[in-house]
Amino acid sequence: PHPPTPPTPPPNHPPPPPSPYFYYYYYYFSFFFYFFFVLLLFLVLCVCVLVVGAFALAVTGMEKLEWLSRFVDQTPGDREVGGKPRQVPGVCWSRVNPSTPPNPELILWSNEMADKLNLARGHVSVLGGGSVVDGMQPYAQRYGGHQFGNWAHQLGDGRAITLGEVKLPGEVLELQLKGAGTTPYSRFADGKAVLRSSIREFLCSEAMFHLNVPTTRALSLVTTGEMVVRDVMYDGNPAPEIGAVVCRVAPSFIRFGSFQIHTADGNYDTLRQLLEHTIKNHFPQHSVADDNAPINWLTHVAQQTAIMISHWMRVGFVHGVMNTDNMSIHGLTIDYGPYGWLEDYDTNWTPNTTDASRGRYRYGQQPQIGAWNIARLAESIAPLMDDVELLYKVLENYDTKYVESQNSMWSKKLGIEDFSENDESLIVELNAILQEVETDMTIFFRLLSSIASPEITHLADAFYNPENIPREKWNIWLNKWWDRVDGEPNRDKMNNANPKYVLRSWMAQLAIDAAEEGDYSICEELYQLLKNPYSEQPEFEEKWFKKRPEWARHRVGCSMLSCSS
């Protein structure tokens, strides 16, 4: 049987009154609920304030940086500010202000460089030119140089303007804008740069750093919103291009030519002041006390230059314009113009069409040009010395250091534990066979580190035409090498010396083509890819680990470059 149905309450019957404890518990729990809610909100706000405060301390604006002006303060300068291009004898710099761009836009940004400088992303008005913050004393440096072996006298920063030096924990870095307007050293040019050359400089600066090649760095690339007329190949076909400015970073931008110009002018007082400034601020372990002091400094510069060029040879880099005004006293790769990487292993190749007939700066001659440039730097210091015969030691030290660096480099590329004199013949033979047919340098050495037996078939992908591979010669050499390493090459050494990815000219050109249409995705992709050039990165292999495409063989910007690049 069902339980009885409860009686239906009469209509409009009021509910029973709540228990007297109801209000007590209601107010009790309400109080604690709101109390803890407010407390939680307070704690969240505190955390936010701490995070924002920490971020503000970590990343600051340009005006918050500690700016120095040591170069301007310690060396003679031009009395006139700005002005038309002109001869400015007896000085190291001229004050200038960057040109204000009509519509600057930040396109590329190096987070790594920004982190080092403690900068947040942005600062377009400064990095695009125009704005100058407190502490900056912008200037263009005066220097001379030998261009393609001929003395060119006054050159200087024709399209580069240093904003100043930034003091950081343990180091000081100079920030310089390339393409920010005319200076007294612009000669007949406009002091501007274009997107094409700026992309090449930004990407290559950062790529070289991650290849462990000594280099200047890049912080940013800003388009200016104006068109700049350039004749890409100097063949009478000028055309408007997108304007851009790169901010590049280095301990300083002092060059071999910075000293040469004062010796050529006979301004030995200025020469001495520049040398004293350079050694005091950038090489404090050296001095100018006597004849041996500058020799020790020059030897250091020579050795660092030898190491840098040895790295170029290791990765197949060709600078393209090794004039003395493009040689850093810090042994850093500087001024990325008509550079390139070897596609096929041709030691006589240079990417610079201006040098095509002579090949002065071809890949295989870069070590010798380094020595020639060191000799010119040593000559420029000679007027400050009593015994100039001591300068020969500098060249001897360059040669010794380069040979030492090359031997170390080849032992790493070939996975040899300890280099010996007997290995020289193995390397000479390798260099000869590599040049018999078109052989991709980067792919060849990367594949060499992974083969399981000394058979040329394992390396077939490195050849442009597999049908004409000199197989017998290769198998003979591979067996000699295999015996030398006892069938167990040091593969870690090889993979850390032979990059899988480098900034080939056709890769940069693809990025430029897209960027000129407003698409910067390839620039960003290459920037990220080249942060890890020795890693496998299989997701990029099909697209970027391959030989030069046929369309790039004779294309301007890929196989042919000029100083306008």
C-alpha cells in the first residue's frame, strides 16, 4: 500500500519561519567568504605588481640604458655638426643626427641581442633613425682604407651612424644604425640602405654568431616607409626599393682603416690618441708603454683575425670585400655586403661581381688577404715606434696562428682526434678531389659525419651530377680517411664543425622576394632555423637542406652580387 498523501496546504499559506540559527550561520559564512575573496584578490594584485616590477627591471627603454661616449670624449672630433660630404682631416669622428623616417615599422628583432641589452621589443622611433634619447651622442667615424688593393684615402661611415655605447655588466657594446642618413663621409651617396641588403645583414649577422664565427650582431631591422633608388648591379638600371635601417652591435666598430687614415695624413698625434683610446678601453691587458707594447697588441689583433678567417674557411663563407676598411680590430666579421657561401666547392669563387675578373677576395685567397691587411695595419702603427723591424713578428704570428687554427679545424671536420703532419697530405688530396666536379660543400661534410662505411655512394646527394662522380678516386680517399680514424671518426666533433644549415644566397633571396611583397614569414623562419645550424631539425630538412636550385644558378642575388648588396 502507498503511504498517505500529505495534506495540501491552503492557498497563500506562508512558509515556516527560518531557524534562529539560520541568520547566525548565514552572516558567519558570508563574512569569511568575502574576507578570503578580498585577501585572494589582494595577493593576486601583489603578484602582478611584483611580476611587472621584475619585468620593468629586466627590460627597459633606450633612455634607461647607461650610455657612454668614450670614443667622442677621448679622440679628436669634427667641430662642425652634420654638414655636406667633405674632407675632415685630423679627426676620428663627426657628430651627425640620424634622418627621421616618414613611417618606420619594426620588421625583424633579435630577442637574444635584446635580452643582452635588457631591452623590450620596440623603440622604432630610435632604431629607425630620427629620435635620439638622453645620453646618446651620435657620430660617424672617419677612416680610410685599401679597396681591392688600392689606397682610397678618406672613406668613413657613409651610411652608418653610431648612437653610442651601452655599459652592461662585464662589457660595453656600441649600437650603430646602418642606413639612417647622410654623414660627412657619404661622398655622392644618400646614406640610406634598402630592405634587400638589410635583410642579408640582419640574417647573416645572427647566423654567423650561431655558427660560432666571430661576428658583429644585429638587434633590429626597421623599414622606413620611403623608397630608395638603387642600381643593384651598377649597370645603368636604377630602380626604387624599400628603405630600411639595421641596428648592429659590437664592442666597437674601429677598423684597420681607422688607424691608416691618420698615418696617411701624417697626423701622428691623432694616431696616438686613437691607439691609446683603443687599447685602454678595448684591450686593457695591453699598453703603449714602449715598442713591445703595440707589438703585443698587434699580435693579438693578428691572431684574432687568423682565427676568424679560419672559421670562414670551415663553414665555406666568402666575405666578398675584404678591404682594410672592412676589417675589425676585434677580429669580428663586419660589413655584410656581397658575401656568399660556397655551393659547389670552388676555391676560386667570389660572389662579388666587382671582383669577378681579378678574384682578389675569392674563397681560397682569404687567408692571404688577411695577412696582407694585417701588414697594412702594422704599417700604420710604425710612425709611433722606434724599431719598426719588430713589426715582422706580427706577420709571423698571424701565419703561425692561422696554420694552427686550420689544423685544428680540419681535425674537427674529419673527426680526427689528434692532428699530425701526415694528415696534411690527406687534406690536400681531399681539397683536390672536391673540385673535380660540382660538389656541395655543406652537404658533403655533413653527410661524411654519418657514413657507416667508406663508400662514395653514401655521399651521392652532395653531387650536382651523380653520373660524373670520380668514384674510384673518392673510394681510395675515403678508405685512407677511414683507416686514419680506425673506422670510428669522432662524429660529435664532425657534427659540431660541419653545419647542416647555412644562409645560402638563394635562401636569403627567397626571404627578400617575399619581404618585398610584405611577407616576412620566410625571414622569421630562416632566423629561427639558423639559430641551431648544427642540429638536425628534420622539419626543415626537405626545404632547406638541399643543393642550390637550378633557377638560382645565374640569378642576381644568388650567384651574382655587388657592393650594393
